[in-house]
Amino acid sequence: MNSNKQILFFDGDCGFCNFWVWFIIKRDKSGVFLFSSLQSEAANQLLSSNFLKETFDSIVLLKKNSCFVKSSAIIEILQQLPGLWKISWLLKFIPLPIRDIVYDVVAKNRHRIKVSKLCDIRLKNKFHNRFL
């Protein structure tokens, strides 16, 4: 893997999560992010099994030698997208426990959130090289 690439692990069975993967792909014109579902073999190989179990309901971002989860992963991702998303660093002023409580509430209810026809994002031929 290119050392400049970052891997975003997400719940591949979640339409809401797939929607946000598509959101990132459309804005990540330079192709910084690679994607893998938490249920994939790539996730099993790249994340330790204990860590994988702990973060199954969480987004995980591997960036160089750092690992970000939950709200910290979201902020890290948004900061790298073009435009006004760069100011998302301001969210770091909200204490981590509060940010993660909000994240956990959304994560707990994400399967109830209906999104349109994005559940099988891996079939998008144009971006097949972005998925592990």
C-alpha cells in the first residue's frame, strides 16, 4: 500500500455507512482514501482481531502509523476533503467523550436510517480500485 494512502474501514452491511463512503469518494478527487468493509478479509488482515471486535460498530481510519475511530476518524477524514470541510478541525474543541456519545447514538440507530440505492457501493466500476 502507498504510504500516502489511508484506509477507511466501515460497516459494509449498512446503507447509511455506504452513503457516507460514496460521499467521501465523490469529494476525494486525489484518491487519498481506500475503503474496506469491516467484514472483509482485508479488515481481518489489517486490524487485529481484538481491535476489530471492539470497533465493529465504528468507523476506523488507518493513517500511516495512526489509527482513528469514531468521531476522531470522522474529523480526520473531513479535514482532508476540499472546501469548507477543512474547518471540521474546530470540532476537536468539543470534548472527545461528548463527540463519541453523539457518534454512538448515530451508530446505534444507523440501520434505521433509510438511504437510496447506495447499499452496494462496491459495484461502482469506476471506483473498484478504491476498495480492498
